[in-house]
Amino acid sequence: MAVRPVPARVMIVEDSTVVRTLLTHIVGSDPRLTVVASFATAEEAIDALPSVRPDVISMDIRLPGIDGLEATRRIMADHPTPIVVISASMDGGAMGTSMNALRAGALSVVEKPVGLGDAAYAQVAHEIRTQLAIMSEVAVVRRRMSTVTAAPVQPARQRPPSVLLVAASTGGPPALAKLFGALPADLPIPVLLVQHMGASFMAGFASWLDSVVPQRVEIARHGEQPRAGLIHVAPGDAHLMLARGGTMRVTTDGPVGGQRPSATRLIESAATAIDGAALAVVLTGMGEDGAAGVRALLAAGGQAVAEDASTSVVYGMPAAAHRAGALSLPLDLIAPHVRRIVERTW
């Protein structure tokens, strides 16, 4: 990613004066960022967008009047701008609204800072700065889905999958909702999912996903056998892997490539623990997590698909997976491809 010659222009939308001041301090302490405007309401922010022209917006989800979800919808329709949602609560309602904001076009969700004296302040502040700096570089555009009607047939030498492995990062929640929404509720193989997201959000994310897709969704548990038709989500800040015999392993080993959970660890484990009998799907996201796993899985006779650049919010992880040998398909064609493979297996 090219280095921005001037700091990214940040607009803060937050109704609390205390939190707005804190966010201004957090952003101002990073030379990559500068606050160009801050507002207590979404209405004020939307009206100011054409003149302020921020590179990225820090958006509170609970606002008086127009809330953060509706504000995101309007901004993405009229003035597409990278949006980072700031959420103060992990409860079902707030998390559902935050996830729906991602579906409406926001790029990521981060935890709202509590105060300078809070034990987690430094970590939360670092995550806010990092997400704003990274997302300010994302080109937010409306991408049209491919009109291709058929996917290439997988080579016959590849092993039939006994499990579906899915990985996503930036832009992942809406992509996952679309992928799983196009798959049957009674999918005859289990799903293991790695979504890069703050640890405090994972339970809420799993609950939200469970409410919008036909399959059941649960946080993965160490030592359990994955079940068909169930999506097992990697816990926050822990790796999810497969062990010999096909049971799930949840560990807190060190991060891989800066990621925990790591898509690479999950996919690599299928190459060895179940001799490559897996289908991996790598969706939108920054970085290269998952690529080394795809390479190992394909070498073991497994199968892999990466989301195409035409539908990826960020074409980092899927690009690396494609370079490692994964088949590249637009998002709307991945579910039909998965169904064909699974139906051939069963």
C-alpha cells in the first residue's frame, strides 16, 4: 500500500462530547491521521460531507435522530466514503445494528474507548488508529457482480470435502451473509469459519450471523466434533484448527502473520489432520492470511476458492489465495460452486 503524502482526513460522528473529545485525542496522536470535522449528529455530518470531503469516517452506531446504520446507508448511496463503525456495546441489539452497517457498506467495527484510565485504553486506541488509517486507503466503489453463469469444474484428482473452511477479514460479514444465505440450511458438511474481528465482538458476531443465515451458528469449542449444517466460528483471539479424527482444536498459540485466529492455521490443519479432505473459501480481506494454508491444502488434494477482485471490498487475502492456486470466482458464484462440489460428494 502506498504511503499517503498527507495525513488522512478523518470525520468523527459521535453524540457524546466526552467520547468525541477522546476520539479527537486518539486520532490526533497519529501522524497518519488528522481530524477535519466532528459532529454530534448524523444529520450534521451528512450535510457537511460535500464540503469536508473526509477520507474516512468514524461513525457512532447509536445516535440521536438518524442512527449510524441509516447514516451509513445514506452516505454510501450519495457520497461513498470509507466508514469505521465505533460500537460501545456488545449486546445483541447494538451488535446487530453494527453488522447491518457493514452490510450497508461500512468497512469495519471497532470498540469505543472508555477513558484514559481504562486498562484496555491503549489497545482500543491503537485499534481505532490502525483501522482508520487502513480504511482511509480503501477505494469505496459499487462493484457489479459478474454475469458469468458457470464455474470451472474442479479436477477429478481432488479429494471430496468432508468440511467447508471459510476465511474473511475486512468486508467479511456481508460477504459471509451472502455466501451462507445461498447455501442450504441442511448443508451435509460442517463449516469452520475464521473472521478477523476484535475478540470482544465475536460472540455478538456469531449471534448476528445466526440470525441472518439459514444454518445454525455457534462459537467453536475445543475437542468437539464439527457437525453438518452448523457454522463453527473461531473464538476471539484464538486459533481454530482440526485435529486427527476431525475434532476441533482451539488454542492460544502465538499469532500467525499477526493474526489470531489465523486462516492459514485452520486450512493447514485440514491438509494434515484430514488428509486434505476439505474445501477452503477465502473471501475479502487485507493481508495474505490463508494463502499458505491454501497451498498446503491443494498439495494434499484439497480444493480452494478465492473471491474475485470484482466483488471483494479489499482484494488482499483472496488475491494471495489465488496466487497460491485457489480458483477465483465472484462472490455470487461461490455458493453455486460449493453446492456442486458438495452434491457430487454426497
